[in-house]
Amino acid sequence: MTTVVWWVRRDLRLMDNQALAAALASAGRVVPLFILDPTLLSSSYVGDKRLAFLLQGLHQLDADLRARGGRLVVRRGDPVDELARLLGESGAEAIWAEEDFSPYAQRRDDRVARTLPLHLTPGLTVHPPGAVLKADGAPYTVFTPFSRKWKTLSLPQPGAVLPAPDRIPALADVHSLPIPTEPALPSAVPFPAGQAEAQDRLRAFVGGDNPPIYCYGEMRNRLDMAGTSQLSPYLRFGMLSARQAVVAALSATAAAPDAQARKGAETWLNELIWREFYVNILYHFPDVRRQSFRANLKDIAWENEKAAFTAWCEGKTGYPVVDAAMRQLVQKGWMHNRARMIVASFLVKDLLVDWRWGERWFMQHLVDGDPAANNGGWQWTAGTGTDAAPYFRVFNPILQGKKFDPKGAYVRHWVPALRRVPDKFIHQPWQMPLEVQQKVGCIVGRDYPATIVDHAWARERALAAYAAAKKAFSLPSEMMLNTNQALEEEVNE
DNA sequence: TTTTGAGTTGTTCGA
DNA sequence: GTCGAACAACTCAAA
């Protein structure tokens, strides 16, 4: 009887797992393996909440395997060494894994494949990067044409979603480390790990009469309502397959009772395509991890003031919607998408802090923190990325608060000091007359911070800094152009 | 090769 | 209070 290894990386599920299915189809016995990789675990981009979610996911996966006669083997070390050792111990002839496209994953898998029989299957995305290309073979750098092309490629049908295998027999004599229990998931983090929870959430989002997905178009921007799917952590670690999510979105679109419902389902599908778009961008342009995608905004004169950054991290900027969101992030390990844009715009444009500082802070706290999507989002907001927001688009934290948290419920939930502030002032408490401040027990500057920067002034400063960066970029190249012209003229003479 | 239409998520100003 | 235009060009994708 042949044996193969199913190497789990960010596909912590038995359901609709093409790597597991291929492993089972190729051999009589499968050894499920997860390697705790010190290179990944010690990264400054990893935080306790996401690590805890991953560990809890491993416990769940192990429980799911045990229910099928198997178990998860856990090792710690360099993947090449650990895989070679396990192959030797178990007599396994091959390794099956779901392909991952981040720069580190690519390097790691190249190293493994050099000496070991590694087979990769699709699954992280519905269409792998390299499948969605322009007519001339180049990758897309604008979302809308990317999404159009993405939709013309063959889309998964409901029948394509693979059920979890019934039995995955264990190899009795293979050693495994205990799955770590530290760090534990804080009770405030509302994401129990595992594929069963992911299935429940997906069903709740797309199933039943008038499911939330049909209101997604209108509700998704509201900070004070639960209009989003809350599935991102599960997609991040593959506790839900991208394919199953896409099938659910397509089915919901097909069954939509009216135009508004269809719009909602299509908008959610678009979010899934955004996820794949940024996987593509990071795959084809790995430099975006370190620097601006746009050459003309590589050298912005950031202020990078430590105190301002700290105030942002701690949710003490004096702008209620920013502070609420930053506190939500640290406590829950998750932030509403609209809020991510608001706080990112505030850090980059109002405080003129390098977007990479914010990118790292997000990665340290987000349970769903994904290198591709997080980088894409930050570069979009900073205006430095592919298909980015125009540089003059600066979010006004007061207006955004009024629009998307009209009664201030979101702000009050995360910033208790503002609980009794009247609606009229909830997004600009500094405008409260002193007697109102006293009456509601919220003295600005004592119970709640005064604003650390004036928005109107900061907006002008940001526009000037961006304009200067662009000008500094264009001047040398103009000089180069002039030099070339001069040379040409000389030659012509 | 050239041309044309289009591009996630906003804000401000003035009518 | 509501509405449309300006913001400032620029680059991409596709015909």
C-alpha cells in the first residue's frame, strides 16, 4: 500500500480540498502534516491573535481527522528538513499540497521541489495567477478588466465542491509534536476556528429566505450594522475554500428575487475577485511588499512621527470613528472594511506616516491578515498601488462617521468615554460646548483626547507632500530627456 | 501603432 | 439641504 503526505499550509479543511483529494486518489494511506515554520512564526508581521486562530484551527483539523480515523502530524523546523525526515520515517512516496503564491511560499516550495517529490494543486484561488492574463500575456494591474476576464474563464458549478472524505486512516507509528495551545485565542476575538464554523457562517450569509448577501450592497458599508459575511479569517486559512465561496455567490446571484438582491450577491462576488486580484498582484509584482507600486510615489516625504503613530495604534487620535476602529482591531482582531479605509487614510494622509507602518500594525493584529490583500489595501489607500485611489482622495473622518455610523452606535460601543455624547456631536466631540461636556461626563482633553491634528490642515499638507513627490520624480526624468535630445541633436549635426 | 474610453469605496465648493 | 462639477492628469486595456 502506498503512502503520501498531505502537507497542510493555509488550507485547514477537509471539505473541498483538492490537495487532500489528490493525495487520497494517489495512495492508500495519507499522512496529514502541518509544519510549524520558525521563519514564519518569528516574522514581525505575525501577531498573537492570528497565531492563536491558526493553532485553534489545527486543533479543529486534528479533531476532524480523528473523527475519520486519522490524526494531524505536527512538526517544527525547516520545511525541507521536516518533510525529508517524515518521508524517511513513513515511507511516503510523494507530498501533496495546495499551491500558495506569496513570495515566501514560492521560495519555500521551490526549495522543497528541488529535492523532494512535491505536487501542488489549485485551491487558494479559483483562478490561479497566470490564468487571468491580458491578450498579450501580461498580468492585469486594473481591477475592472481583471474581474471581467476572471468571469469569462470557466467558473465552478455547485457540483464541483468536494465533500469531506469519509475516512482518512492514520499511520500508527508516526511521531507528532503536541499542537501548541499558547497563545490562546482571547475571548474577545469572535472567530472560533475550524471548517464547521466556516460552513455555519456561509450558510447564515447565503442561505434561507432573504439572506444577508442580498442586502450586502447596501449594508456592507455600515459600521453600525452586521452587514458583512465575517468570513475573511476562514478564507485566510482555507477553513473555507475560495471555490465554495464563489459557488455560493454565483448560486445566490442566479436565485436572486430582484435586481437589488442580485446586486448584493454580485458585489460580494466582486469582493472575492478582489481577493484574487491582489494574490495576482503580489505574485506578478513581488516588490510591492517593500515599496510603492507606482514609481512616481516611491519617495514621499513622510513625517513618520512616533507619537502620532502611537496615538493611532492606541485609538487616541481624537477622531471618534478612527479611535473606535483602532480599538476594535486590537480587541477583536478584525476591523470593518469601511473602517480599514478610514483609518488607513487617516494614518497615511492626515498623519503622513508611511503606509508600511500601518500595514505592519494591521498584520500584527488582524486574524484575517493576508500579505496580498493587506498590502493591496494599504497601497490602494495610500494612492501608491495598482489601480489606486487618486492621491487627492482624502477621507474626512467626520463625514465618514456621519455617513456610515449616523447615530454613533459604532463609536459608542468601542469608545465608552463618548457613550453619553449627543448624536449631534458624536463625530466631533470637540465642538460640544463646555457645559454639555460637563453634563455628559466627557471633557475633551481629559476623558477623551483632543484631536492630534486638524483635518483640513492635514489634508492640504498631504496634497502638498504627494505633489512634491511626483514633481521630484518627474524633474530628473525631464532632465534626462533633455540630455537625450541634446545628444540626438549633436548626432544629427 | 494609434486612439479611445474608462477607472471600488471621496471631498469640497458654489449654485 | 441638494446637486453637479472640479480636483489633475495619467495610465491601462482593448479595439
